[in-house]
Amino acid sequence: MLRLTQISGIGDVLYTVYYSYIYIVSVLLLLGMVAAIILTADIRQNNNIIKEENIYDSTLYKKSSFCIITYSLYFFLEKFNVKRVTDLYFK
């Protein structure tokens, strides 16, 4: 006796009785995806998808530069055992 599970039963019904509807719906989905791509595509061809950005104008670059300079100065002062900035001038 052939044992039929629920999932294989659903598959049998879908691909025997409703196979034409599945093909029609798949073509409609394909047309919908192509239409969405066409509608959202930029008509002007001279625009690049990736925009160039000046890294030096970004806030993240300014903050990271400040952190690097601050930590470099801190480690420099630690290396020479400087407690105050005035110790650099009056030694």
C-alpha cells in the first residue's frame, strides 16, 4: 500500500489539477518584477549608481581624526612622563 503524506498530497493536487494556474501566476509575477525594475530605473543614463563622496567632508572622518590625534598625543605625553602641558615648555 502506498503511503501518502499531507505534503505530497498537496503537491499532487497542485501539479495535476492546478498546474495551468501555477504557470499563469508565475508569468504574472515575472511581468510584475520586470515592470517594477523598469519603473524604478533611472531614465537618465549619465547618473552613476554609486555616488562618489568626499571622505574629508564626512563627520565620521573628522571624529576619527580627532580621536587619533588625541590618543597619539596622550601616548606621546605618557612616554615622556609629562603630567601637564606646561612641563613641555619649562623643563
